[in-house]
Amino acid sequence: MLTLYFSATGNSEYIAQNFSRRMDAKCLSIEEDADFASEINASDTIAFCYPVYGSRVPRIMREFVARYMGDLQGKKIIIFATQMLFSGDGARVFADMFGDGSIEVIYAEHFKMPNNMGNLLIFPKPSDKAIKRCFKKADAKMAQICNDIKNGIVKKRGFAKFSQFIGNMQGKAWQGDSRKIAPSEFSAEHKAKNSVKIHEGCTVCDVCVHCCPMKNLANENGAIVQMGNCTLCYRCVNMCPNKAITSLVHIRPRWQYKVHD
């Protein structure tokens, strides 16, 4: 068994590593320098873990899946989607990329995790107590999931028609067609690709350049510039020591989220 994950600020990484530890599975971030084709081909079951953006699989994960689509044919797939609120079918849409039914989804589940967007005023900063409670619930849920999988129990969260309806209400505006890798040119996700803004107070420390999973940021002649490839993961927003960078929503963060603090 192999676990592959993308995690912007640590929530999905926590879920992926928790599952892998319990199931004795190898665990790799899709950002690692690894021979993913060999790793996938050597495994019968692949678990994918990612944060939900607009009830959709993040573009960085969709592009990863597209690169290894051939290697994933015929595999048993487990899907873990982390979310702040309710995404509807944030786990189910992963299967949409395999429209021909060439994979077998044996388990799909959503995990409610702490908010990591410190510049959206409608979502308050989670307290330390709330974060600990959230992770404790996630641990208990994962223990049950692993027991289910070991006993051959199949569960597919988000696969009901109502869940799909709820997900599409957000997802079509965010990405467009969930069966496609690239976002619609009219979608919020497409707009977000060029939406990074550098604010006053940036010291050009290059933290954002080095942490960006999409290589979207660069230091050119002493200034941070974007390359039109933002996946809106909020990692740079949460890691900038001066809170001087934003994406899509250009309100500077009041606080920053780092799961390992």
C-alpha cells in the first residue's frame, strides 16, 4: 500500500501520515523527488490525501494524477479529503478524473480540519483547544477507517447524488468540469493562477519563493514576481514572516496557521 498526499500547511500531511502509520504504508508527498511511477506500479492499493478547494481536487494534485494516469489503471484507490466546512463530494470528484472506471474506489472519507485562511474575516482563528479537539476527532475517525479497510468494509463519503449536487454548486464556479485537469477559463481557479500580490513590508527574504509547491514565485532583480501558476494553497500566505503576501483575496492575514506549532 502507498499513500500519496499534497498538504499546503500540514492538515492533509497529518491525515496521510496517520493513515500510513496505522496501515504500514509508504507515505510520500507529491512534492518529493521520487520515482512515482515505480512506487505506484509496486503497490496494489494507493491512498490519496489532499485538501478540498471549492469542492474540488486541488489543481496541483489533478496535474500529478494526469502525469501518472497510465500507472494508476486498475489500482484500488482510497481517498481522504480534508476540508474546513462541508464540501459535498470533495472526495468523490477525484474519481471523475478516471471517467472510464479504470480504478476501484474502496474507501472515501472527509476530515474536518482547522481553518488555515487567516485573512477571511468570516472564518475566525481556531483556538489551540479547538485545534487539539479537531485532531483528536480525526485520530478516532482514522482508527475506525483503518479497522474498516482491514475488514474489507467499503464506504464512499460524498458519492450520493445529493452530495454531488451540493459539491457542484461550489465546484462548477471554482474549477468548472471536475472531469478535466485544467480549470475553465471562466473559473475562479483560473483567475487565481495570476492573483498573487506582494504588499508593503516585503523584505524579499525568499521564503515564499522556496516554499511554493508550484514554483510560481521568483526573485527577479530584488523583487518577488509571480509566474501565473498559483494553486491557491495559502502556504506562502501562512509562512511569510511579514504577512506581506496574499492570493485571490487581498486582505493581509491577521494570523497564520502552522499545524506543527
